[in-house]
Amino acid sequence: MTTEERVDRLVRDADPGRLGVIGDLGEVKQDLLEGIMSESMFDRVVEVPRRRLRVRRFASAVAAAAVLVSVVPVSIVLRGQAEDGGLAPIATPDAQLVYSPQVMAAAEGNPRLLINRSGWKVISLSTFDDEYGTIAFRRGGRELEMTWYSAAGYEDRHADRLNVSPAKSVQVDGWPGDRFEYFSGDFSVLLRPRDGMFVEMITSGNWSVKDLDRVLADFVRVDARTWLAALPAEMVVPVRERAVRVLADVPLPPGFDVAALEDIGVSDSYQFGVGVTSRVGCGWIAEWQRARAGGDEAAVRRAADALRGSHGWRVLRDLDRVGDWSEVFWEYADEVAAGTVRAGYVPALGCR
């Protein structure tokens, strides 16, 4: 598979960790469903996936539900009991945790909807700001991905969904919307614009209308601190602490600033690893180009050796088990180590 084919595969994938809206469907059904659920076939290739790739590689600083001013360990107290016990699994925030103003502002700006029933947990958070974001929930074999967008795109998306099925009116904690059905067990729910945004929920797994209606009835809107407290522990570990672990066996290019990783703003381990290795790889390629242009053969060899050795980096080996990022990274790294570099490495690796 060529690099371009791998990049195209990344574009088609909704989630590098295989946690996207399609779940365990086969490849044919996956491609068909993704085509149906995009605004158009052109948008599927260009507009929506490009945003997702940006999210996977280097979301903005305010996107992190991870940036803490303090390094107080996360302490989440769950109130949930047995499913029929009448108590909810909403997290009780730890009053001692101090979040950065950017994170609090972004939390205030997103829908802050949680499923108020035992057994549901947050499994991924792709980005985190007041204009775009994706959070995914899982319980057993069912998943529900919720994405919020700027209200400006609502009419086009709603019209697109009407091409698939008639709209059925629903409400989510008093927020009106419409339900659409694609295949048996595959649904989309569009919540109408409110506070400058609209929300789309997409199911994967074996769902029925009854299942979906029950879960929609269990959604509640919470305050920002409660929403942050519901995130898994890995999503609220300070960026610097996470970077130390990821970079433990990774050689850094000259002038690499670990503190600058604060603006990656990713959430789960896959996305964070992609963001960090993107910076490192781009730094080594830039150093290789600088050294080669200046006739510094020793520096050229150091950069080539570092990129060649990326096959042994633990973070890339781990990422390779769940997504295609490592394969793309290694192909460009190997080309540079062999003495050539294509201009395509800039968008492919997310270089600035």
C-alpha cells in the first residue's frame, strides 16, 4: 500500500482507535454508511474527514480536557448503582481539582450532555472546543458518538439526512431534534441549533428504536465541572506528564521544546501519541533538510538515524496496533533516512 493510499485510508476512517460510528460492521457496509452520512461524496473525501484528521493529529490548546493548572490526581466519585436502582452514574466533581481557564471556557461552550444511567462510560474525546468536538460513549456492545458543530451547518446536514429517511421528532433533556434511520440498528439524531451550535448523535452496535429512545431519555445536561469529572482519568492527566511517558525512548531533534506540546490538546492515548510523534517527526525532517542544505553530513546522519530508528519507538509500535498513523509516519521517515523527501510529508504528518 502506497503512502497516498494509507493517507486516503486515514481520511476514510472516522476514528483511529476503531471506535467510530460504524462499530463492527464489515468494510462494504462501512464505506456505504460513511458515504450516506456525509453531506456528499465530495465532502466525505475533502471536508469532514480533513477536520477529523486535524483533530486526531493536533487539536487546539483549548481542546484538551487534559490541561490542569495543578497536578492533583483525578478523583472521580460515581453515584451510579444497579441499573434499576434509580441512581445515576453522573460523576461528582472533586472540588480540589483546578482546571485552566481555557479548559473551563471550552467546557462551558460545549453541549455537556451525559448519559445518566449506569454502565455508560466515555471512551474517547476527539476534540474539545466551543465550535467542534466529538465524544463517544459505550455500554456493552453499543456505542453512541456525539459531535457538536457550529449552527451554520445545520440546514445542509438536516437536508442531507432527509435524503435517507423521514425525520422523527425527539427530545434530549428538553432539546428538540430529529431521528433518522439508516440501516437496521444504525441511527442519527440531529438536535436543532441552540447557543450557536447543533449536535449530531450516531449509533453503532445493535440498537433498536426502543433502545435509542431510552438512552435519549437518559441524557442530561450538566455543569462544566461535572462534565469534566466524567472523563476517564487519562484524559485529565497534565500534558507534560503524559509527554514524559511517550517520549521516554524517543530521540528529540535539536531545539525541540517539550513545553510546546501543551497546545496539542488531545484526549485519548492514540490521539496524544499521534500529536507528539507528529511534532518529533516533523522536527527531525526539518533538521535533516537544514543539515543537508548546509553540508553538515554529521547532522544529516543523526537525523536519518533517528528517523530510521522510529520503528523501535514504543509509542509508534503501540499506535500501530489500533490505527494507520504509524505506517504513514514510517514510510515518510524511511524515505528521508534513505535520502529523499516528498513535499507531501507536510500535510501527511501534520507539519506546520
